[in-house]
Amino acid sequence: MKTAFITGSATGIGAAIVQKLLDEGWMVYGGYRSTNPQDTSWYGHKNAIPVKCDVTNIDEVKVAAELIERKSGQLDLLLNNAAYPSNSGVIEAVDMKDYRKTMEINFWGPLNVLQACTHLIKKAKGKIVNTGSASVYLTIPMGSSYPVSKTALTTLTNHLRLEMAPFGVQVTTLHPGGVETPMTDLGSEVAEQQWQAIPANIRAEYAKHFLDGASAVGENFKLYSPETFANKVYQQVIKPRKVKPSYLIGPGVAPLPWLHRLLPVQQVQNIWAKMFSV
């Protein structure tokens, strides 16, 4: 029986991928931080093992890896999925505490898990999938921390891909391009939170020029259900023997990499400027 460790598995994408793997006959270790997974469809399944694992807590990460090694001996799949959406505000008055938290969870967290679990993947000559974001292809005024953290993770993944190749380990970045999860809830409350993250004395200056990210993105992108997304990930990324360096999966996002390949940087930025401008 193949084994997988999925972080951030109590909600959204992680929960859906855990369920998909169980449906396909895998044993899955479902990592979670604070949200109890008992409300997920996979909780209680005979082949699902909930694992308390805050990816920023090195001790918890090590305990999770030791549990997997003790019970299974190796891993066929590691999916670094846990993430934090962040709301750090504008760069000139950025909330440094929130920015650091974003990097801690979205970059250092996956690196913690990789350090603890890569030897288990090497034993199985398995796959490592780091979850990035379609936002790495965007330039988002007033919302840099999340795409910056995911860009850093993407670069790390490219380096890891080369390092793991001699050991028969497949490594890739999965860029979700719009999935219905708590993280992509872009209603008016989220928009208000984004504005409140900007100090009151300069908030009006930015409001003259930019839309908040929730309003701009919410109006321009459609969303997959987590189940639809999980099915596509399984068919395109998990099931094939070999993987590409990265995958961008979501409705209407396929042109994003081509913008960067075909257009000068300034033209690409002009597109985002128009999208996020008042």
C-alpha cells in the first residue's frame, strides 16, 4: 500500500486530496495544526492517520516523521500543502510580524518538513509536491507577502528537484489557480481587513489608485471545488510516474506563464496595474 503525508489536511485542498488518495487505496497521514480534522470526510477512515503537525514547530514535525517511519518505514508522497494567506499591508508600512509569519509558514515550514521527511521519500524513490500559488505569476499591489513567500518556495523546489534527481525522487511545484477553500474566501469582510492592514494616515492615498486584492481577484477568477481540484491533481501530478517541474491547475489560469514568456516585464506589470487599479 502506498503512503502519503499531506500537511494542512484538515480543510480545503489538503482535505480533498487526502480523501482522493484514500479512495485510490493509499494510506495517508493527515497533518493538521489547530483545526480538528474530525469534520473532514476522511476522518475515521481505516487508512487515514491524523497527525498533529504545526509545520513551524520543529519538534512536532520531527515527531510526525518518526511516527510515519515507525508505522510505514517510508513515504511514496509528501505534499507540503499547509499555508497562511497573510494580510501584511503595503510595503512602505508593512506589518513585519505578519510578513515574517507568512514566510515562517509558507517557506520555512515546508523546509522543516522536507528536512524531517526527505529520507523517507528517498527510501521509496517517491514524490515531493510543494504547493505554490498562481499568485506567483501576478504582481499584487498591497498584497506582496503571500506571492513572495510562494515564489521563494518555488525557487527552493527547483533546487530540490536537482538535488533529488540522483536518488530517483520526483519533485515538483503545484500552483493552485483558484479553488473554493477558506483561504480563497474573498468577500467584503476580507476586503475590509486588507484596507485595515494599511495605517489610517495613508489608507486614502492607496484607495485613490488601487482596488483591494479581494475585489480585484474575486471579479476576475473562477474557482474549482476542492474535489474537482483533487481529482485533477491526482491524474496529472500524483498518478504519472514522472512529473514536470511545475503544474498550474485551475480554471482560466493557463495563460499566466505565457504572459511572462512572451511579453516584456513592463508589459506584464501593466496588465496587473490595470487589473488592480481603481
